[in-house]
Amino acid sequence: MHIKTTLKSAFLEDDYIIPIDGTQYFQSESVNCPSYLEKKHRNGTVSYSHQALCAAVAHPDKRQVLPLAPEPIKNTDGSKKQDCEINAGKRILHSNGSPQAEPAGPNGK
């Protein structure tokens, strides 16, 4: 498999990778709360959504994948600046013990 060969080249000895991806699991044009992300569309409408960043521990030679707890992408500190996948990624790596990850608050602080 091409993907398995590509993944193997990214590993050193017994190291694992943590694939991370964002997902949106709720969207509405009328229902909202303080932690919802807000998107303003070109036509003037506004939609509200819940999003999360999901991660898992994986290795190309192992069949098992260990999912990690999802990290919500949400507004929590009352700031007008919205949270994003990059800041959620920093939080998820930091909370799972990655020494390279610097902790980030919900809005990068």
C-alpha cells in the first residue's frame, strides 16, 4: 500500500503518529449559545456551530488505533476572536503530554 509505505518513512524505530482532524457536529441558523462558533455568510445570514478536534495514536504496523479525547473548538473567554483548529491542536497535544506543544488557551492565550 502506498499510504503504509509513506507512513513508514515518517517513523523512527517505535515512534507513533497522532493524526488530527477537525469536525463540525452541529450547525443551526437559529439555535446558539456563548460557546458556539459564529459564521457570517456572504448573503448576510449567520450560522452557529459546534466543532471539535479529534486525534488518535496510530502506527502503520499496528492494526489498533487509540482515539484520544476530542478537544472542543469553542469560544469560552468572552473574547470576540474565535477559537480555531490551531489553538485546539496545541491544547490537545499539550494535554496528552507532547513536550513540543506549548499550552494555548481557547483563543490562543
